[in-house]
Amino acid sequence: MRPQAQRYNSGRAALPQDISTADRFSLEGYEALRGGVALVDRSTRGRLRLTGQDRRDYLQGLLSNDIVALTAGSGCYACLLTAQGRMISDMYVVETGDALLIDLEREVTAKVFAHFDQFIFTEDVQVADETESHAQLGLFGPRAADVLAQVLAQDAGALAALPILGNRTVQWNGRSLVVVRRDDIGVLGFDLLVDRSHADELSGVLRAAGALNVDAETVEVTRVESGHPVFHIDMTEETIPLEAGIEDRAISLTKGCYVGQEIIIRVLHRGGGRVAKRLVGLTFDPDAAVPSIGSVIRSEEAREIGRVTSAVWSPTLQRPIALGYVHRDFVEAGTRVVVAAAVELAAVVTRVPFVERSQS
């Protein structure tokens, strides 16, 4: 097995013959993500806007991260939890100076909107759903900062220096758009939030500057290579954040109370962070088939210990890789397991990321 966190080799990768063209994976798109600049339509995600002077204090009691600590131009990753510590949604929260912008999975947007709206009483907070009114364009890859700087007449070094979820509002052709630093697809880049009526024009300018359109199926490969879990794929409403390994990014241990905190603290402090299962990486032999989502994971003694949640062929590693939950007794890197797909596949529990994040 290759060492962990491989760097992308810009030499043209070979693909296995059994990769179906119906999968829509694009090697050219993958190479743009890893070595050039890719334009990704992220408008399928949901977007909420919170305004009002009490917006940060209000979310402080609902979300798992420290929202009050956010200042203009900063952001954080957070979870909305039930009282039992299980996930309602994860989300990316950015403070622009006049609003909190929340980016989350579209299918839970209405539910989260209703949840936020339900508990507003006397607070100065307004919640708006901008999913349909605004577009979200992603520009990712090592050349992303240079191309974005060219299009927006900004300084490429300053854009590249933004921390993850750092953001700024800029003018483009007399229109305002929000630039947010992102890395959730396993590649550094930017999200551009713009009124939907201007999205096609902006996309055209970005393509003219050298960005290549890349589809969601290709982005999924770099996402899995990074080991980044996605809600309703690798996490569900039954997931405790500790099981998915997102606690370092999503949970503040120094803020005040929030819904679900008691369970999280109990597991961390009294249970030593031990949960029944954890999300891990799995690496397969180079000639193995990519396992199906939901495939059973077994120990070498044939005990069922978990299931696969995401799986792709990695051009960088030249082998299938997957994410999946396994029983806590089998989470150590190097543990050998068996995945029951169409045929039994030998796999090794692997630390993530599988591939180092591409820089830009």
C-alpha cells in the first residue's frame, strides 16, 4: 500500500478499464482540480442569510462552534444538534460584517430555516433563504487565486492568504459578490456568492480566464481523497459528530452552552472520546473493483463491523479508496478488513487524507 497523504503526480494517470463512462468522471477535470483551475457549480447547495444585531448571540446557543467569536471576514464550520447530540445538519458559517451567511446541504435547508425561525422571540434576528436567489460558483485548484485575481482585479497573494472560510465582499462589473476561501472538496479554492441573474456572465468570464468546467462526479473523487465527510452521505441524523471525526473543526470546547453539548461533553470527558463506531478510510488493491455504497465491512474473522459510505477510484493512488464506519475495535490504521461487494475485497484501514490537499 502507498504511504499516506500522497501528493498528486501531474503525469497523466491511467484509469482502470472497468470505470464506466456513465460515471461521468473526467480525467481532464481531475487534472484541472489537482494541477490547474476548475469551475464547479455549487448552486445545488442551500444558502441562508441571518441579519440583525443579535444574529451571532442567537446562533451561539444553537450551534456547536463559537459563533460569537466570529468577526467580519471570518467563518467557521459547525453543527446543529438535537438534545441527544445527533446531527440535524452541518454547515459553514461566515460573517461578512453585515450578515451571517450559512452554506449547507440543500435537502436540509428548509428544515434548518424553520428551526432557526422557530426560536426567534424578541431577538433582533431575521432569517432569509437565498438558495434560489443566489448562485454559488466554486473556483478550485492551484491556479484559482491567480484566475480570480485577474477577473476581480484583486491581489492574488491576498486572496491566497485568506484562511479557510475567510471572506471578503468585492465589486465586479458594478455588482457585489462575496468571495469565501474553501477546501471542503479536498482542493483549496474559493466560493463566489453572486445574484443568480449574474451567474452565467461570471461563469463565462471565469472560463475565458482559463477555468475548466468540472462536474460533481469528478469533484467527488477529490472529496473522498481528502477524507472529508458529507452530510446525508457519510453522516446522517443518527450520527454524533465524534463518530464522523469532525469534532476538531466543528465543536468548540470553550464556548458556553448549546443544544446537544451535554452529550458531547459526556462522551469526551467521561468516556474518553470513545464512541461505538468511527468513520475511517479504506484502501484496496490496485486491481480491485470500486465497492458499492452500503457494502458490508467485515473483520478477517467474518464479523460484520460496519458499512461503506463513499467509494471512488483514486487516479493519484491508482487504486480504489473508500470511507466507511467501523466498530471502534477496528479503527487503527493498518487493520485489515474485508468488504463484501460483488466479490469480497481485501481492504486496509487507512488514515485520511489519502491525498494531500492541492494548494492554490
